[in-house]
Amino acid sequence: MESNGWLKDSLDSCCAERFQWAYDACMGRGESLEPTNKYFADYQSGTCLQDCEPGSSSELGSSTFGCARVPPPIVLYDTVEACCDIAQSWVDLAYCTSRSIHELSDGWVVDYTHNKCAKDCDPADGPPCADSIHQDLSTKIFATPEECCSTM
């Protein structure tokens, strides 16, 4: 049962038509690929993860954060910055790069609820940090409070 050409009757027909360059990987055959330590987009979180064994030490120094095995044929990038800039272009670059390495950006965001600019840092540190962790993927993060306030 095909629908608009996207749904196929079988895995074989899907792999043959849509993933001919990675047919064996699509079919789940072939040798297991070694981790590349490159980066790929995690669209759900608006971040990039590193293609490495979960629980191993990533190039970013984290023992587990950001490590996941990527199934081919997902596009891989050499750096977190390239991954965020190209694959997550709709997400603020400072947000993506900082969250990908499990940090906050230390940049400045407009807090429209309180009509002020707040720092994107740990709320436990108190002002000028925001009252809660900034989680809006596409809201612009500014480098300085002056730049942030000039947009209000």
C-alpha cells in the first residue's frame, strides 16, 4: 500500500528506492560501524549529539552527555558549531552550542514577562540570571546586556 510515494509495502522497497547509497545499513545488514566522534542533529532537543559509544568519554569532556550511536545515513558534522549552524539553523546558535555541551550560554535574553534582560545562566546563582532556565530554542541570545536591552 503506497501513499504519495513515501510509504512502501516493505523495508526492502523503501531501502532500494530511498537509501540505495546505504542499502545494507538501511536493511540492518553489514558490519557494525565504529563511532565517528562527529556530531549530528537531535531535532527534538534543538541540540547536537556526538556519535560515540554511550558511557564513553566524548571529545567534549563529558562522560555520558551527548554520546549516542547514530544510524546511517544521518548527516555528520566535524564540530558542534557546524552542526548547530547548518543542521539546527532555526535554533539560536548560542542556545544550540551551549546546550549541546550541557552548559548555559552566559548570554542575555529578553524576559518579556518582567520586561527586562536576564542572563542565561544558572538561576541558583541569583540575579542577573533569569528566574528559570531559558528553554526557548529560537529566541535570540545576545552577547551583552546592552545589545539585549536595545531590542526592548
